[in-house]
Amino acid sequence: MTPEENLTERLKELTCLYEVSSIIVNNDYNELDKTLYSIVLSLRKSFQFNKHTTVEINSHPFHLISNALPKTSVTIESNIKVFNEPKGYIKVHYPSNKYSKEDFLKEEKQLLDTVAINVGDLLERVSIRENETVLKRKMEHADRLSILGEITAGIAHELNTPLANILGFAELLKSKETENTQTSKDLDKIINSAIFSREVVKKLMFFACEMPQNLDQTDIVPVIRDAVNLLDPTFKKNEVRCKVILPDEPVMLKADTIQLTQVIFNLTLNAIYFSPQDGLITISLEQKNKSIILKISDEGPGVPDENVDRIFQPFYTTKSVGDGSGLGLSVVHGIIRSHRATIDYQDNNPRGAIFVITFQKH
């Protein structure tokens, strides 16, 4: 290679580095595929035999190629690392019927390594940005739930006294009334409605973490097994199968067993409601070094992405009118939060919902 040719190649490489830097600086995070494709095209121009060069960037979920790959090729390659972990590669191809490995210049390999580092840095920033967005969304969600909890607690306390009065006076009038009269039947309706309303208030107080707890160190394996056994008639009635996976050894947790049973009831009844005929509900418990993980999964329709952030809010429900108050999952959330645990929703594969409860060992 003559000095003039050598200089031309160095200028092409420097131009490529400048272009790549500019592309990254002006990157639109919503169109990352376009950014990477621009880098691919810039790299292609910088190689000695650019008319026969094919450049490929592969980093999930992106796989971009400058032009058609040759049937057989010789290549050079640089790994893309994100947070020091390999997350793909940049590869340059020459047709093997025209070129050999030796036709790649040493400086071209150095250029490829530098661009791979720059792409890795870009993907790191994308990852940090996405994590910040998720964290912000979770904080906003937690703030909304906190405000809802305060409002809910206030409503529950305000309703408790008048409901107690309605129920007490209705029962007093009922005791003075002859059985089977119209008045007696009307009073029964008032009493039943007051009892139903009291249960709703109780659920509101669970959501707001206002119910007293009795936390004891206990083996939760039999608690879960007993709760599932009580639901056995419901499984059979709805023609839904249940698989329970529990450890053989005790799993000790500081918990309110009554509230824990209510969590299992609410999540399992929800799973039964949405399960197809002969669908499978799986309840599993796993013990790790610092945590205990309870999972309840079904094969129903799952939760649409746009509704995932709302499922733990009180009064939100996708059930038919009369089938649910929209308080079941919010009650579960309140109980789990009061146990200093977390509950998360995941999509089941190929379809359905999974609720994952993570308790921290004390």
C-alpha cells in the first residue's frame, strides 16, 4: 500500500469515528434501531474494500445488516459489552471468493473494537434510562397507593360507626317483630345489606393496613396446604385442576396466619374465576437464603399490559357486575405490604397470570 493509499484509509477511519460519535450524541432513544443502522452504514464506508463489505450488528433485540450477506465470507468481529457483560457483536464480512482474512487491515480491527466500545456505552445508557423509567413508574404507583390507603382508611373509619348503628338498631327491631311478616323480611334485607357493607369496610381497612395483626413465627407449609384443601370443592365445581408444590421441610415465617390464608383464598379464587375449563392452577412455595417466594399461577387470559399498574387499586375489577367488588387484590396488597413483603404480577407462558409474593426472612 502506497503512503497516499495508507493516508486515505486512515482518513476514512477517522471520519468513521467522528460520524459514529455524532450519531451517538444525537441519538433518539425512541429510535435506537435507526441509530445502530446509521453506525452500520458509517462503518461500511470506512473499510478498504467497502463496495464488497457487509457490516452486521447483533445485540438483542436488534439485528441490523448493511446489505445482503455474501454466501461465504471471511470476517472480523468485536464483542459488544454492556456493564462488562457480552451483549452481542459487530461483524464485518468480505466475500471469501474475492478476499481472505489477511485483506483486513490491522487498523480496521482497531476501529471495529473502538466502535464496539462506543455502542456498548450507548446500550448502557439506554439500560440506565429504562431502569430509571421503571423505578419512577414504581414510585409513582407507590405514591398513588399510599394516598389511596390514607383516603380508604378515613372512609372506613367514617362508615364503621353508622353501619354499627344501622345493624344494631335493625337487629333490635327484628327481635321485637313477629316472624314472617313483611316488616320482618324488610328488616332481614337491612341486616344483610349492613353485614355486606361491613365486610366491604373490613376489606378497605385491610387495604389501608388498619386491621390488627397477630404476627407469630410459624410454619406456613401447613397453612397453605389447609387453605388449598378448603378450596377443593370450588376447584371441582368449576372443573379446574390444582397443582401444589410445597417443600418437605418446614418454612418458618413471622406472619398472621389468618391474613395469610385470606391472601391465598383471594388469589386462588381469582385464578379459578378466570381459568378455562380443565385449566391448571399452580401454587408453589420456594425457600431461599434470605427470602420465601410464594407463586400462584393460572392459565386464564392474563392481564393486558395497559391494566397491570391498576390491578392492586381498590374497586378496579374486570369481573362482571355482581361477581366482584374490586377489593380482592387491593386487600391482598395491603396484607402483603403490612408483612413487609412484595407482590408482583408476571405473564404466564403461553397464557395466564402469575402472582409472585416475596417475603423477607427475619
